[in-house]
Amino acid sequence: MFKKIFANSDLPFPHTSLVLILCSLVVSIPIYFDQTLYFSLGANYGLHSPFQIIISRFAHGPNPPLLLHLFVNVLVIAMFGILTERILGTPKTLMLVISAIIVELIIRYSTNRFGNGISGAAWAFSPMGFYFVILSFRMKKLNSLKDGFIIFSILLLILIWLFITIYTGVKYHWFTGTNIYHSAAVLTGTFYLLLNKNQFEKTAQNLIGDQISKENTTDRLKFPAIVFNYLFLLFAVLNVFFVLFNK
């Protein structure tokens, strides 16, 4: 299944997922080497300019440890974000990301609970991963347990939905900003999955059953969505360089 999802040229290319991963790396890696950048980039404690509101979503650390926080979010996007985009396409995936971030920002300002990292968008992909696992078991029964992608998806869902939630609740507070953001992201993703259930189910079943056909290239929003993705990546890179050279 890994090869069918990640190396199938007949499926839409995961532009949005790759841009999310690259932006997270571009913003977070400099912070690892200089933690004062964590506050310069507007993460966690108050925001002072429009660019910080956006860029701060990609800043990871210091708690939980930056590299672990970054790794988990990137892993979720690499697994479930790419899966979602290969099935729904770039425009709908981009709309899901924008919706999830808007929901997170609304919670952030209405509750005054600050957080950081791209999990507000990354976790919105997890319901798609969960439903894909369900569809696989419906079609292949216990043979699904022979599929590395399905096994890894189950383990990743257990990690993020169970262990991280419990760990955060025990270490900090059950209703800490992290758990609230994660829960909101999962609910946003679930709602979006319900809106696109027919398309997701049909394409996922074809993918599981080795019946994938060439992607539909008539989507008029595909090109604008791709351009928006890479312009945003450029925006993130330029803003990080601006902060680095104006310390």
C-alpha cells in the first residue's frame, strides 16, 4: 500500500502536504539552533503582526521538545495528509487546512489558550487515515493486517489519539490548549470527511482494490491551489530570513 499511495503517478500530487512539511521545517529548524527565534516568530505568547499569526503555526517547541514535536506532526502529515490529498486532490486538501487553522485561531483568541505547531492542521487529516483503515478492513478483512501501511496507520492513530492525549492530560491538564486544539482539529477533519465522504470512499476503495484510474485534470481550482501553496512557502521562507537578519 505504501507504494500505491506514495508512488502512484495516477493520483494527484500532494502539493499542500509537502508545503506544510517544508514550512514546518523551515520555521522550526532555525528555532532549534536559536530558541530566541521561538518568540521572534510569534509562537505561543501573544502575536504582534499578521505574519506572526500565520508563521507561528509552523513553529515547534520548546515544550514538548522541539524535534519530537516536529517529528510527530511531520509524520502525521506525511502519512495522513498525503493520503488525504492523493484521494481528495489539492484544492480540497488546501481548503481543509485553511478551515482547520481558522478554527484553531478562533479557539486561540476566544479562550486565550496559546499553543504552537502545525498539529491544528495535521490532526485534521487523522479522521481520513482512520476511515481508510476501516475501509481496508471492510474490503480485505484480516488480510489488512498484512499491509504495512495499515499497521503503521493504526500505530500512529494510537500514538496521537491515545498516548499523546493521555500524556498531555496527565502532565499538564486535560483541558490544556494542546488537547483542545487537537480535538478541534479531529472534529474539523471529521466534518470535512463527511462532506466529501462519497469521493473519499470511492477513490479509497479503488485504491485498496487496485482499480485506480488517471486523476481528473478538469478541476479549475487545481492550478490556483498549487500556486497558492508555493507562494505561501516562499512567504514563509522570506519571513524567516527577515527575522534572522533583523535580530
